[in-house]
Amino acid sequence: MKKHSPHSDFKALPKDSHTTTQEYITLLIFYFFTASFCGFVWEVFLFFLKEGHFRNRGFLYGPWLPVYGTGAVLMYLFLFSLRRQPLKVFFYSVLAGTSLELIIGLFLDYFWELRYWDYSSYPLNFRGYICLYSALGIGIAGAAWVCLLSALLKKLWFLIPEKLRSIITAILLLLFLFDLAAALIFPNTGRGITFS
């Protein structure tokens, strides 16, 4: 008689299922770091176009901006069931992403007197923390993420052998925690990084 494995065969399950809670958590961690890194590259690119040189944007020192990663994970968790309704996803992404941007901006300003973005020169802004252009960008990115990119990245993630996924996750978390500890003591600041 064939011995049955306590873990189901992942390939035999429907595409939206996960064999274990651990696999689901590692997927969310992968999403967090992927979006955080993409957000970092996006902002560095924008500031490079504007100023002509590299700026390590954000509170942390590593190549990640957690506001993007947090937003991506929250949007995936709360909006994935609406993935076949891109207009709804866009609207909710604007609402959730702009709220997150405002809360994080206020938090950084209140506790460290730091401003990592300032939309004061943009139309329809609220105290420079949020603005219409940013909200529309968040909506477009959220709809693309929830309706298309998250499913593609999920397939790529589960093509990686399980042991290697665990190693990648552990390394990223350790590096991130060290970076976070350093930034809580000495936040990344300076001209072109902060606006305070």
C-alpha cells in the first residue's frame, strides 16, 4: 500500500489553493518584497529623471519601500475576490492605497518629524500627504496588481522548489529586520530623501 504524504501534492490542487498555511504566508512575504522592491526602483527612477543622480528613497537603507509592499499585500488579501471587476478594484485601490499613504505619512511626521514625500505643489492635495495624481496612480497600479500581476507572480513563486522558497524567505526577512532595526535608530534622511 502506498504511503500517503501528510502534505497534498500542490500541482493537483486548484490554482487558487495552497497546501499549507506556511506556503500561503511565504507567498504573501514574496508579494511584500516584490512590491517593496518595485516601488523602490520606481521612485529611484523618478528622482533620477528629475535630479540626474541616484537617491536611496525611503525610511530604510535597503532596496525596498515597505509602503508599496504593505499596500500590495493588503490589496491582494481584500480585493483578489474582485479580480474580474477591474473598475471596482481600481476604486477600492484608490481608497485603500490613499488612506495607507496618508496614515503612513502622518505617522512618520508625528513620530520622527520626517516627510518622505510632499505633494504640496500638486493640485487637489491634502497637506502634501496625498493628491489626486498619486491616488490615480495607486488605482491603476492596484488594478494591474490584483487583476493580473499577482496571479503571474504566484505561478512563478511556486515554480521555485519549496526548500529554496523557504531559504529565500528567511534571508529576506532577516535582512529586512536588520534594516528596520537600523532605521528605527538612525532613519535614512537627507536632501532629496526627506522633505522636512
